[in-house]
Amino acid sequence: MKSILLISWKEIRQRVLNRSFVLSLILGPIFILTCVYLLVKAADEGKKNVHVLIADPGDILQGVISSKEDPNVQYSFVSDYLEIDEFSMGKPYQDYDALLEVNEKVLNNKKVFIFYRDYLSNRVQNSIRFTFERRIEEVLIEEFSDLTVDAFRQLKQPLNLDFRSIMNPTNSDEGEAGWVGYFFGSIIILFTLFYGMSILRGVAREKANRVVEVMVSIVSPPQLMMGKIIGVGAAALLQLVVSLVLILCGLYFFQEFLFSDFFLNQSLSGAQVSEGANELLQNEFQRVRNNEVIHLLYDRINLTLMLPFFFLFFLISYFFYGAFFSLIGAAMGSEGDGQVLILPLVLLLLFSLFAGYFMVLNPSSDFSSICQYIPFTAPMAVMVKLSMGYAMGEGYLLWISFLILLLSTFLILWIAGKVFKSSLLSFGHRLSLKSLFRWRNRT
Amino acid sequence: MIEISHVSKSFRRKSALNNVSLNIPKGKITGLLGPNGAGKTTLIRLMNLMYFPDDGFLKFNGQLLKKDHLKNIGYLPEERGLYPDFSVREQLTFFAKLRGLSNAEAESSANYWIEKLEMKAWSNKDVESLSKGMAQKVQFAVAVVHDPEFLILDEPLTGFDPINIDLIKNLLFEFRDAGKTILLSTHNMQRVQDMCSHIILLNKGEVVSASSISDLFKGYVSNHFVVRYKGTGIAFANALWTDFELVNQLELTDGITEARLLKRGEKSVDDLIKNLQGHVSIEAVHMEQPDMDDIFISLLEKMENE
């Protein structure tokens, strides 16, 4: 055990003291946080304060529209027809960002155009659409009904037959949650691939510079293999933990300082709409105001549930694939050899990514169920499944996946140990699948 | 020290060692000789537990060789291998700890060998930045850093300059005098003759000879004599008669000539002296010793003929 720890420590040291490791430790989280920032900004792109001119020659809206629901969108009225060219070029209209054209037949044909100068963000578009629809609704009620606005809206409210999982009674969006699981699964796959290749290159390099002969004169080949896998894995875990901490700190910083207005908007909007509006409208309005990325990042990730299983499956998955990578490294005749066997392994990892994608889109398919029990795809499948929620009484399926993966990992480590032992001192040959089987049978 | 008994080892259908039995005596330097493919590397790897025998067994100090014994064995492989991104000091402490030394012992031993092998000036440099000779020294230090009882050295002097060859040779003699056992695998016969008291000769996976050097030489008496004389060449040649054949001769200084003769039949040095007396003035005469190359080739030829 002491030898394994010494070899592991050497592997950790070799990696951690490497300049590229330190760089990736810092640049990785910065890259991810930059992506998050850009995604949030992209989802909220366009001008923040928008001034909309409503051309209402028929005076249908009677110069009234509720602008208090979104302080970022201001409305002004003009009671004449306004040509697009005039709006576009005319000096008095240069301060307006969009022209909303209310034709006289709008109450019948329900057709309205809005012409914008610069593209309006989805949030602004939704806000304008929502505000305008509500005002038209009020006009229609006044014109064609004796009902009060509140009574009409009460009647208009459609029957809401909401299908909810008993594991998810708050009806958080499963598809959206699935992407969170997919994100965690992808992290497992990418780290496994990256550090698996690191094991392979490490073993191949030690074979090439022949230090392996000195090593196996001191420790047994399976000890050397385990030391390598544990050491490289510890470096991977270190990078993962540091990255996660940095990313979480970054997200907290974003929440407090960069995206603070989003969070402010969420609370404000609820308070404003609650005056006289029903729950459905309130929710709808809130959804319009929310930024989807913010929502996904800050509300949808159940870290207390995901993180423990993420680390558990990350570790086992790493050992499972790491054993494959180490045995290929040991069996390689030269440093450039072994591509023929690396490719299928990389394809299996990529297949896992595809399986996760498919599972998010088709969570109830047979394929999704099977993927949980295949060791190659289990880490990704379990992450996706876990984020979407297991059905009541089916939580044990997670532990079945875990057990299958764990037993497969022990089996593959045992086989890899045998191949490692027999092939480590073979040099200068061409690696083939046949030679792997031959080594497996040699003691 | 090391007892190898009826050991056989095959790789697939190819036999690398066939029923090998021999002893490596304690406190001696034993030379391991053999042509390429003779089974030397396989034998060395068996002694390091890198391979396990198909048949037979190996004993270390009377006990069956097992993993625990490895901390008492030092190994210098022919193909040198070190961690290129480790400094000399890191390299030594890492391998010392791996061999079972505590942190303090490893540090202290590393310091000792850095001093002893005159590596202090570059002990903090990475191995990849060292010259071949410097790296050889580090490799040697790695093999001995844990103060092993038994040293297996495969071509230990290759790559060293004459000064460092002397340094390492003297160290090996020190080890021997301290009671350590050394197995020296080399193709350099002169080195074996200079350094070893025993030899093991392998060929095609079998032991051709395993004995002390003196016993080996006893069985190989030379047919050649070397004579130094003063006088004329014609007189010298006439004096030989048909008992000795002149192989070659070389004029030295002060009128002295050195001649190499091949004896015919059962002739002795006395016979030669009798023949020459009265014809030339004899300065020196001795029987030429066979060298290791001759014995090596002769033994292999003998085995091939059998």
C-alpha cells in the first residue's frame, strides 16, 4: 500500500507542478464563467431600456397602456398613420426603438406589426407582447362584454390540466433539469477522457524511457498500475474540486454584482402583478421576466443531491475507463503505438455523450433504461436520470446501476492488472487486440 | 546467497531458460556472461521477481525468493531508465522510499550518494538536462541508494569515462569487501577477468560453466610461450628445432627481441630453455595465459559440438 501511495504521490506531483496543469486550473473555470456570462448576456441581449411608439390612428387603445409592469419599456402614442420610411428617417422619431402599428381592424383580425430598429431581446419582445395583449383584452371586454376585466379573466382562464411527477410535485421542468444532469455527465466523460489519456501517455512514456524496468524490479505491475490510476485520478479530482469551487464562487459573484438586476426584477415583478392579478398571470409574468439561463443555473441545480452522486460516479467511472487506458498504455510497443485501440475507447466515451443527449429528449424510452445498466454509459445515464428524478419506489435502480458499474470496474481492473503485468516488459512490437488476449492469458 | 534450482522459463513456445541450477556466492563479484539471447536478462528478471519460473525455484539467503527480499536487492538494468523531470535528489529519495526506507533515511542516503559520487554540483538539476555519463552515475546511485545486500548490475560501466570507470570499480570492490554480493552482467571479458572471482556462462538458456575464475583457468593451459632474448634471429630460430614453432617476434630496445612460440607435443618451459641455451641469451620466458575471450569462445564451441 505504501508503494501505491508513493507512486500516486509522484503522479500527483508530476502533474500539479506542471505549468499546464496550473494554467488549466485557473483558465478552465475562467472559461466556463465567461461562457456563463456570455450565455446570460446573449439571453438578455439588446437594449435594456426600450422606447416604443404606438401608432393608433383609430384610437383603439385610447392612449392607455400599462407601462408600470416593465420599467424598462416605455410607450408613447401617436394618433396618425405613420409610414415605415417616415419612422425610420424622420427626425422626431429617432429616439424611438420600435413602432407598434395598431390598425383599425385589429379587434377583428388580431394582427399587429411591430417594426424595430435594433433587434429586441426575447425578454423585451415578451414584455411588449404581454403588455399589449392585456390592453387589447381590456378593450375587447369593454367593447363586446358587460363583464368586468377581472371576471373576464377569471372566465378566460383555461383549464389547466397539469401532469406532475410524484417525485417532482412542484413541477420543475424535467427536460430542463435533464440538461443539468447532462452537464454533470459530460464533465465526468470529459475528465475521464482527458485524464485517461494522461494515464496512457504516462505509462507509454515510462515504457519508452525504460524507467518501468526499474519500477517493476521494486513494485509489482498491478501496484504500479493502481498507483498511476490513483495518482492521476487524485490530480483530476483536485482540478475538479478547485474548478467547481472557483465556478461556484464566480456564480455567486455574478449573482451579487453582475446579474443582481435579474434577481431584483424577479422579486419586483411578483409584487407588482399580484395587485389584482391571479396566480396564473403572476406566474406567467414572472416567467417572462426571468432569464432562462439564470433560472437554470441558480434555481434548477440541486447541488446537495447532484454533487455527492456526481463525485461517486465520477470516481468509479474514472477507475473503469482508467483501467482500459492503462492497459492499452502498458501494451503499447512504442509511444506512438496503440491508436487502433484508443479510437474505440474514445468512441465509447462519445457514445456516452450521445446517450445522455438522447435520454434528455426521451427519458422514458427503453434505450434510456438500458443505458443505466451498461457500465460504459452508466455515469452519464445516472446523472441525467438523477437530475430528472426517479419515480417513487424506483430509487433502487440508481443503486443497481452503481453496483453493476462497481463490479465491472473491479473486473476490468483485475483483467488490466494481468495484461499490465505481462505486457509491461514487452517492447518494440505492434499492438493488436490479439496480443492483449495473449497477455491476459499469460501469467 | 542466491540459489537457483532447476529453473525453466518459456515465453509462449520459446524456451528462455532450461533447467538452470547455480549458486551465486555471498561476498563475491560474479560475472554473468553469454552471447545475445543466452537468457541473461530472463535470469536477471527472475531474480528481481519481474518474471516467475515455470519450473524450479530461487532462494535468497536460504529462503524462497519473495517480494520482501526485493528491498535487499539493487538492480541496474542495461537499458537505463530514470524520471526525466525529477532532479537527481528527488530521483534518489523517491527510489529509496520505494525500496522501504523512511523519509529521513532516504534523505540521508541520497545525500551520502550525492557526495560519494561527486554529484553535489548538479544534484538539483532535472535528469533530462544531464549528460549521459552524469545520468549513468545517477542510475548507479539509484541501484545502491537503499544499501542492498545483493547487487545486480547489467553493463554497469558502459558510458563512463576512464576516471568514472575507476570510481565505480573501486566502489564495487568496496561493496565486495563489505560482504555484499554482486552479479555483473557484461560482454566485456577483460572486465570480468579484472573484477570477478566467479563466472556464470549461459548459452541458449543453459549453464555452460559456473565456477571460480581460477578453476576456469586451470582447465585452460595455453600452448604458447613468450621469450625475451638477446642474439640473432637465425640462431634463435635454429635453436627451436622442431619442438617449437615461431609464431611472431618483435624487436624491443637494447637489442632485446620478444618472440611468441607455439609448442609442439608435450614440451615444457624447461625444454625450451634447454633448447635455447648456448644459442641466445635468455632475458625472460613465461607461459602465455589464456584470456577470457579464448575461454568463452572455446566453451561455446565445445557446447555447440556436443
